[in-house]
Amino acid sequence: MEYKFKKFEKKNIRQENRISITKSNQIGFPTKFYQDNKINKFKYVVLFWDRENKAIGIHFTNDEKEENRFSIIHSKKYGGSVVVRSFFKSCNINPKIYHGRYEWEKYNLEGVGEIFVIKLKERDKK
């Protein structure tokens, strides 16, 4: 019998296709989401807030002229993230209440293009 083994090389890689919010004021893009959506090709995100629906819109961009951009922190092993303390504060989003992993959907925002949308859900305040 002949075997066709392939070496497993994805140890410690997050196979998570959701977007996360951390208690430390960050929005995270786990490795699977990061790779599947080619986030490595972008330098920044621009964020949008829908207060009524408690939804965050995330637009990935390379536009250096966009004044309201947040820089993406790219990791070689763990995807990427953005520190968004000012966004959370100005929109009254408490990351200690809304932290966690979120399913996302794509939405075409007029005048902007494709954004990723997550709808916030309250968690325990632990």
C-alpha cells in the first residue's frame, strides 16, 4: 500500500472565519478570515457605525488620504487587528460588554463600496 501523507503545517493557526472584538479595544481578524479575504493587501480600515442596529461596518482600504483611517497591525502568524479605542469611545461601545467573535456579512455601502458588517451583542460584564 502506498500512502500520500502531507505534513500538517497549520499548528496554532486560528481556523476562525469570524471577526472579533477584544476587551482591549481592538477589532481582530483571525488568520482564516485574514487569508480568505486577502487582508494582507490592505494597510487601513475605515469604520462605520449604525447605532440603531448596533452594527459596525469595516471597509478595508489603502487610501492614504482618508483622514479617518485606522492602521492594520499585520501579524505573520495570527492574522491582523486594529486598535480602535477612539471609535469605541465616541460611539459609546464598551468592549467589556461587546467582546467576542462575530459572524459577518458583506454589504455594498453607497459611495464606499464593499464593507464587512458585524452586529454587536451584549455579553456578560465579567
